[in-house]
Amino acid sequence: MEFDANRQTVIMNTVPTAPFAILGGDFNTPDNIVTLEGSAPVDVTSFRINVNGLRVSYPTETNWLATVGLNDGPNTFLVEGLDRHGYTNGSDSVTVTLTTAAPSPVDQLVITEIMYHSTRQEADYVEIYNRSAETFDLGGWRLNGADLVFDKGALIGPGEYRIAAENITAYQHNYRTAETVIGDFKGNLDNGGETLTLEMPIGSNTWMEIDKVRFDDSGAWPTNADGAGASLQLIDLNADNSRAGNWGVIPAPEWESHTPAMANSNAAALFTFPLLWINEVMPSNTSTIADNHGEFEPWIELYNSDTVTHNLSLYWLSNDYADLERWAFPSGTMIAPGARLCIWADGETNETDVGFLHTDFRLNSSSGAVVLARQWMGAPVVVDYLDYDSVAADNSFGSFPDGDPFSRVVFPTPTPSTSNSLSSPPIQVVVNEWMSDNETFLADPSDGSFDDWFELYNPSAIDANLGGHYLTDNLTISNMFAVPSGTIVPGEGFLFVWADNDTADNGPGMDLHVNFGLNRNGDTIGLYSPAGSLVDAVVFGSQGNNQSDGSWPDGSPDIFPMTPPTPGDTNSVFIIFQSETEPGGFTLDVTAVSGAVYRVEYNDDMITTNWMLLDIVTADTSVLTFTDTNAVSVPIRFYRLSVN
């Protein structure tokens, strides 16, 4: 034992020691990227800076370096060293003041490649390119859609590509450029398409959008990036990367089908995408506006948000992604800055006249697509597209605000040739019931798991279209989950929603799944309009296993425990409104369903299970009243009600 103790002492004396410290003091600099230097004990295994992770390198066993970016003015950094258990082993702080203006990343950092459905396990990735002459630190930034917040020191220099990977180990195994990875995302990319947004923090809970792409696996987007081994690659780094026409796929050979951290294999120069938008469509027009022949026909509205006039003779409209050159605009057709042009999509070109354009195709009355394309280098390129689904008669579907392809909603009051508006009466949908700790009550049919859920109720007699509305569990983030187009809450009916953070299970004929869960210790559920105004919200406290709470009666502001839970159905509670003993007996008033027949039983001794029938009663209203004339002769009596 003495030998072992001595040996341990000798070994420990060879381990270098150092305090945790940042070397040097506060300083000023004109450079927006600086290197911090410090020392740390050898049992420090990771670092934090102002709560976020920090990327460091070790030139020696106890000295560390961290290169970080600065914001304008003073930057105070609290650096912490953590041991392998995640406990703080030491900390120090320094203030670095930037004496010049920090460069802006707006229009400089772009998403250039998306591997969203790799054939290899956990090998998805998102590529970001810096087309500026500046270096940026993405520390504290987030990549929405992939659930990633970057560590401080996640640098991207001029002309560099950097990777957000699903799993850095899998990435290195498959692509061999792990040194370019600046973050592992916690979520996964949706194989059916989703929106990716690169955002920079500009204050407490405030974010600036730097880049945004909404990709899909069908329609205007290449389909062979969905599970065939290829990635979506941006064609022109200097053109708008939000346009589907600026993305392509190289199916083969393999070394060209995906190009992480290097130039894309399909790189080419495209035209500058015009600010021309499919702004509104009305697929079923039965009484809103008539064409030049007095007929109520479907129509398409184009909007020019550019500052120049565009010659539409170069463009086509189509309702078929396989035939982008379906209908060409007549020669000389122009659209001025800020103008809106209404085109009748009725298949009746013979009715074309001055000021009245008619396409050679007719929009499907409920669901379909509209595509605007132009020719470039002998092939059509998609400029804008719009998919619509389950748009009711005399409703339209389009962008709000005008010209925003990321925000498209149903308009109960169409606005052909005028600015789109949400001024129509708001829907009357409320959050009606919720269960945040579903242990065994109800299984999700898509995967068999027992997930959180909630229910919406429409007290109006008119169906409510929730397409374009938002659901959230955080009232400071009103646009957390965009409700898909065509989501209907029937008049005086219900919509059941799984709060399981599993939107991949959404689809036609399926229950709705949102991208958040509910906290059993208390949470919030909010419904917001497409314009961002609050429609309804509930704030609830802790719930027990398999317990739901909700409104009673349906849509009421009064909240009760549901007995039992009633997902997707009329809420039910058990409340004793009044009880009294009179000379004629004991009278009890309880909640009931009008028209239902109840079996009333009693028992004078709860030790036994001998329940005796008292009466069978039909409820004429929502309150059931019964009287036990024999109750006055016993000291205690218990009652049991059940639906007969």
C-alpha cells in the first residue's frame, strides 16, 4: 500500500497544474475577430462563454486559445471551464471593446447545399457559404429547422464553406471533411421538406433573419434528392437561394451528387431573379368577380414588388410541374413596379381581349399548383410557384404580406388586383382541452406512443380554415408551428392535435402533429392568426397522469378537470351544483348531458360492493336532479351515477 501511495504521488507530481484564467486584461481593438488566451487545469474538458458553448484549441496541456467574434462596442465575456461531469471547475471574465463597426452578414452568408435524406445513417447536413470578404463568428446564432445553436468560435471566413452536420462522426465517416463542421444539430431534417432559417441574435430573445430556404421533395423541387443519395445543390451562389429554380440535383456520378464543403458540381450563372410573385389564386370563383364575358372563373394574380417594369413576354404560367412552358404571356405584356395583374385561368384563350388575359389551362377547383417560369440557356427555370390545397369556394389563397412566398394563407375575402388583406372576420376557434402527461390513456396511431395532446373547438356554425394560422407553447414565439393549408375545424366541431414534436407524421387523413410538446408541470397553448394576432390561449398548471383539463361547457372560459378525458368530443365533467336534505328526502343536482339516461345507485357501506338501484333518470337539461326519499333514515349514504 505504501508503494502504491508513493507511486501515485510521483505520478501526480508529473501532471502539469495551472489555475483557470484569461491571460491579459481588458483591451480595445479595431478587429471584429480576436483570440483569447488562457490557462486551465487538466481536468477541464469543455468550455462555456456567456452560457453558450465555446470552441477552443490547446497549444499546451494547460494553455488554451479561443478565436471569437465581437459585436459593436464593449463585449464582456464570462468564460467557464467544465469538468467531464459538466460542473464548473473555474471561470474568469474579460471585456473587449470593438472600436469600429462590426461587418454585417446580411446577404453575405447563404445556405448552398442541403442533404436532407441521405442513404447513410445520420449523414444529413446543411452547407453554409460566406460570399463576403469578412470573417464571421456564428456563436449564439441558430439554424431553425435543424434545432442547432452554434458554439462561440464557430468561424466562417471569406469564401469558406462550413457544415452543420446531423452527426459529426457519421459525417467524417462518409464525407471526410470533419474540420469544416461547426455544429451538430439536435433535430433531423424533414424528408418531406421544411424551412431552414439562419438567424443572428440581436438582443434578448430577438433574432435577425440572415438567410432562409424552404425546400420540398416534390413539385417545383427536384425529387431525386429524396433518399437517392444526392443532395440539393445551389446553382448560382450570387442569385436568390430561396427560389426553387436556383436549386438542382446531380444524380451521378457519386462524387458530384454531393459536394459538402466545396464548390457545387452544378455551379452556373443564372439571371437575377425578378421580384415577381404569384400573389393570390382563386381556384373556385362562384360569385366574387366576373371576367370580361360575365363569367365567374378561376384567376391568378401576379405582383411586381420590384422597382422596375418587367416584360412578361419572357415568361410562362402553368398548372403542371411537368410542363413549365404551358402558357406564354402574349408579346408586349408588361407589369409596372408595384402593379398587380389578374389572369383568368379558365382554359378559354378565345376570350382574351385588351386588359383581359385568359390561359389555356383551368385551375383545379380545390387543390393544385401554379408555376411562373422563364427561359434561360434553352431551358425553363422556375421563378415562383404556389401549391394550394382544399381552398373552399369563393375563398382565395396567397401571400400575406404581399410578395412573401414564405407566408401564404387562405383569404375568406379575396382581393383581386388589390393588396391582400386579412380584414375579414377572425375565426372563433378556442383551445378546449389538453393532456400534458398521457401515460396510458391514448396511443398515437402513427407510432403507438403515448404523447401529449390538445383539442381545439369551433363554437361557430361555420367551418373555420386554420391554414396559415400558428400554434405555439410560448406566447413570445407566436409563429412556432404553421398550421398546414386546408386544416379545417368543422362548425361546432373539434380538431385533435398531437403535441409530440413529430411533424414528420403529418399528412392527408392523419391527425395534426405540432413541433412542440407540453410540460406536465404547467405550460401554455396559443393560437395566432396569420397576421400574428392572438386568437386564443390557455395557461395551465401541473397535471397528473392521464388527467386532462378543459372548458365546460365547450368553448367556455371556465376550466375543469375532465371526467373522463374527451379528446375530439364534447367535454364532460362531474360537478355537484347543489345538495340539500329536506323532510321529503335528500336532493342532489349534478352535471349531465341533456337527453342522456342515467342509472343512479346507492350504498350505505363502502366496505361492500353491494350497490342498490335507486332510479333510472333521463336528463332534460345539462343538470340532472334526483331525490332519495329514504336517505333521511340513514346516517350516511354514497351515490354512484353511470350512463345507462
